[in-house]
Amino acid sequence: MKRPTRILRHTLLSLRELLISAGPVALLAVGLLVAAYLWLDPNPPKTVTLATGPAQSAYDEFGRRYQKALKRYGIEVVLVPSEGSPANLRLLRAGKADLGFVQGGSGDVAANEDSGIVSLGSLFVEPLWLFYRQDAARTVPGGALASLTQLQDLRINIGARGSGAPGLMRRLIEANKLDLAKMKVSRLDQTAATVAFLNGELDAIVFASAPESLMVQMLLQTPGVKLMDFSQSEAYSRRFPFLTPVLLPRGVADLSGDLPPQDVRLVATTTNLLAREGTHPALLQLFAQAARDLHGPAGWFNRAGSFPNVEHSEYPVSREAERAYRSGQPFLQRWLPFWLANLVERMWLALGIILAVLLPLSRIVPPLYQFRIRSRVFRWYGQLRDIEQRLQAQPEERVELARELDQLDERVGRISVPLAYADELYALRNNIDAVRRKVT
């Protein structure tokens, strides 16, 4: 045990004194780091709410996929079912959801800039699916629906209140100079409408949904059910800027069954992932990364890489989303756990500012360290000088002064200083010997 102690006593630097000397600067650094952490709030909450849509809808399906994607990072995505896009927009504005799927054209474009909502981009196209019973269309020319004007005498469900389909259908019906009040229109939710449609209680049914919707895929393969071809899709897209003409290729639903049996022209809106402006930036980054993975591959209506995109957004685009789509996954997240990579990524600027502040202050550490080491030696000079002055004033007290000198020499002998300052210690002992010679 003596050897390590001896090694520590004979070092060039005193680690203890160095740490004490750097203490004020270190405490300031810790304080600044804590303040920066509290201000930047780099770590996201563990729970986030996502407004989706009706059960078994495409929004519901994609919500589950996002839920699974973010679970890998320890984030719980709570799904909030709703009637559809308008309801999701209301939930976002009321602060009852952090993110939500919203169909293009659902909001007031003029008010979007100051809505407190940002966009993570367009995720996928959402075609307007108008399915009709083949036996109900026998009375129309050709036995197949080719125009919305042929819906005048049919029983049609245009979607549940609060979803995006009724508003979209109303605009299209009015554009065809039909009076919605005189039509046989119902507004059932998807499940109830599908059951009524299959039971023959409805002649036609409308969905505004991505092809991932279970209802859409089921109806595409149901015998006796046809999908209306929007032969005027290009005209609709000219009249309504939020609509895009899309083509459902022949056989894309089922190659072996050749479904659909021919190309079908449709009109579609794009679905956006919107978020409240106050949502944590790290969550926006994770959702944008998940969006790139989930919607980037080729689909029924798009080629690989077409989505997600931030072009022609109705809302201000999130900077986190732009960076995620432009640069991909951050470098640190490829090698470090998400929480650590996110912490470093969001704190590096604050760390740079703190270093810039502390570097000038760190210059006081060497002089302070030097003062503390030398004070171990210099503080004994006061007692030595006192002995010398008393010797000159009271020579008869030589015996007492000699004893005090011996005690002083013993205490100085127990002083430990780094080797770099040993010369000052030996100088003190030489001065003690010089006074002792005067005393004796």
C-alpha cells in the first residue's frame, strides 16, 4: 500500500488541487448544460397521439403501421379513431391530437398559413372509389355508369358526416349540375354502408381512400360489383386544383384473376400527414423517417420514390420533414441508440456556445492551481519571519524559539507538493536552517 501512495506523492501535478482549481469553471459548465437541456428539451415525450379514421379504413391501417415503426424507438403511438379528414383537422386545431391524416382540400387554404399546423408532406394518393351494383345499372345506357349524372335515380351513400368523401362528392355533383337535395343520398359510415350495399339496400357507394383500405380491396373482388370509370378525370383535375387524375392499371388488384379487367380512370386527392406546430421536433423527425419507409415503395398509383413529397403543400412544411426527406436518417442514429443520437444532435449547437464561453474562463485555472500549490509552502514563511523578528527583539528566548523552529521544520517535512514545485519546498527548508543557525 505504501508504494502507490509514494508514487502519488511524487507526481508532477496534484490531481486534487487541479480539480479544485477547475471547480468553478466546471460548475458553471454543468449549470449551462442543465439550462440548455431544460430550454432545448431534446428528448421527446414517450407518447404521441395520431388521428386516423374509421375502422378498417386506409387511415386506420397506416396508423397501425406508424405505431409499429415508432415502437422500435420506445415511442408509443396512441391512435385516435375519427370520421375522417375534417374530424382529424378539428382534433389537431383543438390540441386533442399531435398528428393526423388529412385529405387535400379539406381545409381553408387562406387560413392555413396561420393555423398553427405544419405538414410532413403528401403521403399517398386517395382516389375516389365509386362502386355500384351491376344489376342496379341495367337501366342506364350501356349498363354501366360512365358519368355522375347517371346517379340521379340511384340510391347512393356518399360517406359519413365528418369524413372527407361527402364534401368532395358535393362539389363534384354540383359541378355536374345535379341537385343533391333531390337525390337518394345517405351518409352511413363505411362498415354500415358496405353491409347495406351488399344486401341490396344501396345501389352505389363512395369511398375516398387509399387502396390499402380493406373495404376497397374486398369490393374490387366482389362479384356483381363494378367500379365506375371517371372518363372525365382530366376535366375534374382542371376544375379542382386539389384533384389529380390517376389510372388503376388492369390486373393490379389481382393478376391471376385479371382484376380490374381493364384500366380504370379515377380522380384522387393526396393525403397529408399534418402535425401541431408545438409537436416535439424529434417526433416529427421519426414520423418523417417512417413516412419515407412506408410510402416510398411503388404502389398502385405511384412509382417508387414519388412519395412522400413536400411539393405544393397547402400548409407550411416542417423543417424536420424536409431534412429527413433530403438527407435520410441522421448519421449518428445509424450507430448510436436513438435517445443518445438525438440528444447529441440537438445539443451540439448549445455545446459549441458553452465551449466558446468557457474557453476564456478556463485561463484562470492554471494561475489558480499554481497559487494553491505554492500556498502550501508560502504560508509557513509568515511563521518563520515571526520567529526571526522575535529573535532580534528578545534574544533571551532562544531556547523557546529553537523549539518552535523544530516544530515548524517537522510540519514542513510533512508537506506534499508536486515535483514541479519541489524547489520552493526545499528553499523553505533551507531558510528554516538559516534562521536556526542564527538562533544557535
